[in-house]
Amino acid sequence: MGDDSTHSTGELRSDHRGAFGDYGGESSGLIDRTFRERIVLVGVTMPDGSADETDASLDELALLVDTAGADEVGRIHQRRSAPDPATYVGKGKAQEIKDMSLAVDSDTVVFDDELSPAQQGNLEKILGRSALDRTAVILDIFAQNASSTEGKAQVELAQLKYRLPRLRSASRTFSQQGGGIGTRGPGETQLEVDRRRLVRRVHKLEDELRKLAKNREVQSKARKKTSNRRVALVGYTNAGKSTVLNQLTDAGVLAEDRLFATLDATTRKLALPGGEVLFLTDTVGFVRKLPTQLVEAFKSTLDVVIDADLLLHVVDASAPDVQGNIDAVRRTLHAIGAQDVPEVMIFNKTDLNPDVSGLMSRFPGSVAVSAKDGVGIDGVLDVLSDRLRSMTELVELTVPYDRGDVLAKIHREGQVLSETTSDIGMVIRARLDPDSKGRLAEWLSGADAVPEVVPEPWEATSESS
């Protein structure tokens, strides 16, 4: 058993290991771990929850901690009517947590719920070690996994916004003396210097992300001009979205059996059996109690979900709480304004849970797959074709023989069902979305032709006058 890492005053020692990099780690948040921290987990059940739900959430928190590079060595539950304003769990329970931490020689205590800066500071004084919440763990995992320029900037921004209100001077509360004539006297505290530096960095990152968002918007507009449908893969983290993308498009995206393996949105073209072409985008996985800082930071990346014509909601059919995962994803979709985008449920990992008939009966039109083995992928293609076809309209067009450019455009933008010859040109039956139909209105024939607009009497009068 290790000794208590405190001074006699009970304050946290500055050389205490742990805190996911806050003490001894890199300031960038991309932490190079030299050891696996020992973690005590704390879960609190409020009146609107249950002990089983708290257990399930703590099990997931243990997986998050493991992904972050640490080990669970103890777990404490509490039932409360409301959070304690000072310590979240109350002074007595905080002392109990300290006793367990000493008994198991833990480095850090992680709470399953978000702590306020004041609660975090008070707990660290009592516990004599780092006190973190679920948000800090998720931010740390994102920092380790971010690879693209945009992803790194988004994660760093989220971390800084999380850290700013939690800046504490710790052992550096000394006042720095100003130098030179006329500058003597109390200078800025190190805390003020750190806060100003972080605020400048936040503004710089926000500016960089605005520029990246504009570039993404230009790319999005270019895709919209092609009239190809846009489909986004969404789902709980580690549900298998990237594996589904790889099976459908040979994208070659990293797919690992761990939480948040993929953070960066990846878009690939997918040709459906009927000839339609769509853009399929893999997005970051969601999780329960997803930090608001991350949702806000990844807003521009998640715009692809809001703008999608259809969502493929990938669900891990072998998860302990399938419905809970579905609900967590839908809450996040609602938070970003994508709750009204149509979705198709894809129940993945049927190799681990072959019996998904009950799940599929609750979600008509869903598909069961084992993306790892490629089983059921053809069914996904069929459902995609059917759902996207239902968003189109069957029309007839007559195109003169010398307008090969129009014929090519119809093939490019729609699904051609038949082509026949006539005295005046090719007669084509095709499925087009409303935008494409508008662009090809000149060539519509029969009942599909756009009627000539006859001006109202007052319009004709005003023109003649």
C-alpha cells in the first residue's frame, strides 16, 4: 500500500502522479503514459435513476478508463436525493472514498457525473489525490485518438474550455514581481498568466476551426450539386460503423475493437445495385453523457449528420444495454438538431448475438449484419436502395437525339428504368429527386411536364401598364 500523497495540511502534492496528465503529463493533452494509473470509480444514483443504471454506467466508465490507459482498482456507489453543492457526494462519503483510495493505493478518483470546478477542488483537498469526472476521461481519450488537423483542433478546444474554469494556482500562488523602475509591486499571479494564455489559445483555435468549417461547407456544396444522396453512419462508440463503411466501400478506414477508435469524418462514394451513387460518411461515435464541450467543438463535423438525407444507425446487438445505447445516440442527434433525419437501424455483431429477431420486430425495416464477416451487407444495400428510391419520383422525359449531354445528365442524376425511341427523340423513364426533376423540367413529357404558368389578371395588367 502506498503512503498518502499529501502534506500534513491535506493539500494535494504537486508531484503526485496521475490526473490524466494534469500532474506531470504533457500540456497538449496528448499524453505519453509512463505507467497505468490506478483508478477508483464513484457512481451516484439520483431519484430519477436506478442502481442497475448506475452499475451499467460505471461498467462503461471502466471501459473508458481502460481505453484512456488506466486500471480500475475500486468502485463506490452512493444513493442521494440531490448532489452536495460542495463535494457532490457529501463530506462523509468523500472520507470513505479517501479511505478506499488509501487501501487500494489509487492515483486518481473518477466520478461518473460531471463535477463543478469548486466540487473538484474541494474533493482533491479531501482525497489528497486527483478527482476527475467522466468528461475529463472522454476528453483525454479524444486527445489520444485525434489524427487530422481539424480533429486535433476540435479536441484541444474542448479541453481548454473544460480546463479554463478549473485553473487552480495549486502551489504557484506566489505573485511575480515586476522588474524595472515604475513596475515594482505585485505583478500578475501565475494563475492570471495561465488563464490569459489559454484564452488566447481558445480564440486562435476557434478562428482556425471557422476557416476549416468554411472549407467543409464548400466541399458540402460541391457534393450537393452532384444530386447524389448523402447518407451518414451514426451510432454508439464501438458499434462497428467504420467496419460497415469498409465493407460497403472498401474505404480502408481504421476499425478497431475499442472505444472512439475513429474521430475524423470520412466520406466515400457508394454505387448502389440500381446504379444510383451516394456519399456515405462515417462519423464520430456517441456515448452516454457525451461532454457538451465535445458536442460543441465537433459541431462543424457533425453538420454532415444534419444535412444527410438518411442515417444508418449502427447498433451493437451484443451490447448489454442495446436500448440504452440507442436512446443515448438519439439524445445526441436531438442535441445537434438531427432528430428529424430519417434513419435505418443496422443491428451489427450478430456473430456475437445471432438472435436479434426481437430487436428487429421493434424497428421495422431494420437489417441484421455481421460487418466483420460481411454477412448481411447485401441487405444494407437493398434497404438503402429502397429507402432512397422512396425519396424520388418516377417521371418520363423526351430528349432530342442530338442532346447527348442531357441523356448523360439523366443517367448521372437519377435511376434510368427504360429507354425507348420515338420520332422526336429518346423517351426515358427514370427516378429523379425533386431537385433533379426541376433541373430537367424542360424535357419532362406527358403528365410529368410542368404546366405553363399563366399570369394572373393583375400581373398582366401591371405589365401592360
